[in-house]
Amino acid sequence: MAMVADGSALLAGVYAVDGSSPSDAYAVRVDANGDTLWTRTYGGPNTTENVYCARLTPDGGFILSGYQRLPGNDYE
């Protein structure tokens, strides 16, 4: 989670439709009241992505870190 000076926050983690499908990285920005401002999903078919950390950048953007696992390959 990354807090912004205006009271909004970026929450990030993992999203999976069900327990057997690959997961995608997921980010949502909410305002100070908890209302959704935007959402983003990062990933592709048959790959697994996860976010471990979210940070605010000096220019007001965000940076996410995590991993991607491709089928039949190790983590990147």
C-alpha cells in the first residue's frame, strides 16, 4: 500500500478468478473515502504475476515490484 498526500491510497496485490487459474497482479487507487478512482490488472494468459510492494514516486506516479512466472520457466 502507498499513501498519497491528498488522502488517497494505492493498494496492490494479486487477483485470481479461482484457486486453479493463474493469478494477475492487481492495483487499485482509492480516494480518502475508500471510493475507487481506478483499477489496473497486469498479466497475461497462462502466466502468474504478483505484486509485493507499491511506492509513490516523486512525480506523483507509482512503482510496483513483484514477479512474473511463465509456464514451464522459472521466475523472472
